[in-house]
Amino acid sequence: MKLRLQLFEFEDLSWFPAVIRSGMMDYLRFMISALATYQPIVPLLRAALLRTGQQRVLELGAGAGGGTAGVLRSLQATGLPAARVTLTDLYPQPATWQALQAHTPGLDYEPGSVDATAVSATLPGFRAIFSAFHHFAPPAAEAILADAVRQRAGIGVFEGAGKHWAELLLACTVLPVAQLLITPFIRPFRLSRLFFTYVVPLIPLFTIWDGCVSILRLYPPEQLLALAHRADPAGTFHWRAGVVRHWWGPQVTYLVGVPAETTG
């Protein structure tokens, strides 16, 4: 599927109720972590960290931090024992991040709001975006990459899906059923999450919409490369884009950029 529609997702809207957004993010975090969605990109991220000499991953648009703990543990277990991750977001979730930090050595967070298009120089590290890059229209997506280029910070964009109609069907059917089944087991426990899932089912309804729109907004590898080359017209970075696959089928789309002089 090459079609990309710049539709809206409810979680992006500033007026959207925080309790519903939080419930949706908790579900996504649970699913991404349980399915180890981002494990296939660990070798790519490890190689980029080694090339840039970085030990810290600065995660932009972290949401609820889904999959981050598993990726960090894998980095630490495969040659980067000092690896760390700092979570940031335009809409920080310190309560959720504190719970994640308590069980994840090497993970911390920035409590203030962080704009991915203009990251403060006081927040160093290899920048990574998991499951969030599709939220940005092309001008903003290009600005995120251009800011990394301007500050000579390596960057990785990782989306836990491929651009396929099958993924769209999955988001509309199987995943909402899974949400109804697993919600009681999501931690930390929140009564509001149960209420807005089973009594007034706003969380699953908005999750269906946002999940389907996410697939339609996803940038395929060739579009990611086009954005990267526009953000880096002088060619000061080395860019690589593609798709990696889980052994059991699902895909992860990626773009990785590192300053050219660090590639050897």
C-alpha cells in the first residue's frame, strides 16, 4: 500500500480528554511490550549507537513508553551494558514513566514537554521515535529530521507495522477484541480504564479509529528516505530505510540516520 492519507488521530488533539488518551496509550504500551514488537530493530539501533559513540537513547514522542524497556534490556544484554534511555514527549506521562522506571534499570525521563521538531541541546543522545513518526505531516516530519541533522544527533524512526491492507484489517478487527480481553491485566491498575472500556467504551472506539488511521498515515521506506534527503540536502548524514520482519510475520518499518563521518 503506497497510499498515505493525512487524517487526524484523536490522541493528537490538545483538547482530547487525558483520561481517554492515557487509557489508549496504556493499551498500546501493553501490546507492544507483550508482543516484543521492536525486538527486530535492536541490531539496527545497537549498530547506530556504536557508530555514533552514544550510550544514551533519547526517545521522542514516547507516549506511554511501549516496548522501550524490552529494547533497552536487549541493548544492555548484547554489547552495550551501559545503555540508557530517556523518555520525552510533547505530552509527558510522568506517572506512567515512573512505574516503568522502577522496573527498568537505565531508564529515566524528562518531566517537561519536549517538542520533537526543536529538541533542546541540553537533552543529548541518539534520538529514537517509536510508533509516533506517522503522527507528523511531511513538513513536521522533515523538521524533526532536520533538527537532528542540525545538531549532529543520530536518529532512528521505527514504526511497528508495515504498510499493508492486512495490517489495516488487523487494526480494525483483531486488536479491538484483544483490547477487551486484556484490559483488566494492564498495570498500573486504573478504575477509569475499566469504566471507559466496558461501561462507556470510549477507549476501544477511539483506539479503533486511531489504529486504522495510523496505518493510513504510515510512511513507507521510500517516503522516509525522501523526507530524510530533503531534511539533509547537503548529504551530511548516512541514511538507511527499510523493513525488518518478526520470525512470526509482522513487520517493522525503519529509517536510521547517522552523521556521515561516523560511518567509517
